[in-house]
Amino acid sequence: MANKYALPPYHPLVLVSYGVVAAGVLLFLSNFFLGPEVGQSHEEFRRGMDSGLARALGGMGLIVLGVVMRGVVEWAWNNSQPVVSVPARVVLKWTTTSGGGKSATTTHYHARFQTAAGEVLEFRLYLDMYKRFAERDAGTLTYQGSRVLNFG
């Protein structure tokens, strides 16, 4: 039940962004496996710590860059897709959560629509759009790529 206008997960730029994130994680984690050598002087150890801090900051920078790249690629992809308006009805609404425990909880809002032609489309929504309609509502669904522009 995928949206045919959604950004494909194997898109080359998405794969590059995942690679950048992976490189950042590896660079960051390398600090935990590259400790001081036995017999190092205090000065040598300090220089090693400086390079470890540089690796950690570089790794975090690559992770942020990869996440930002993924967002920009999806934004550009959506903008390149046609704006489509079709009669549809809401088949299902649901939420998912992530995080919790010691970190903040994030709620994601989703809806599944069925067009008059029988095509089923699923979208992730912002809360304000999610609250605008209920299951079994019918109207005109307007979307571009993976984002819903309007339903009513």
C-alpha cells in the first residue's frame, strides 16, 4: 500500500545520505576502540585525546549532515512530483510513537485513504492535518509526493 509518488528508499541520493550517516557513526564510535597506547607520554596522550575529540565532532557532524541531506532530498523529490487531487475516503487513522524512557517521546500521525478508483494511499501527517478529519470521511484528497496538501 505504498504511495507511488513517495520517495523510493533506494533512490541514489537517499543511499548516499545513509552512507554519510554510517560513516559518521563509525567515525564517532572509533573513539571507543582507539584508546591510549601502553607507554605513551602525557603529551602524546593529550594529542591523541585532541584527535579523538576531532573524530567525535567530525562523526557527529557527518551524522547531522546525512540526516539533513535525507530531508532535503525528500523535500526536493516531493516538489518535483505532480499535485494530484482525487476523490477519496479515509479508511484508517493511526499513530505510532518512538522514544520514551529517558528520551522524549515522539508521536507520528498516519492516515490511509482509498480513492474512488480503488487505489489505497498511506501518508504520514502533521498533527493539524490529522485532526481535520475522521475515519470514513469522504472528500477530495490533494497530495504532492509523500505529503498531503489538503483533504476536505
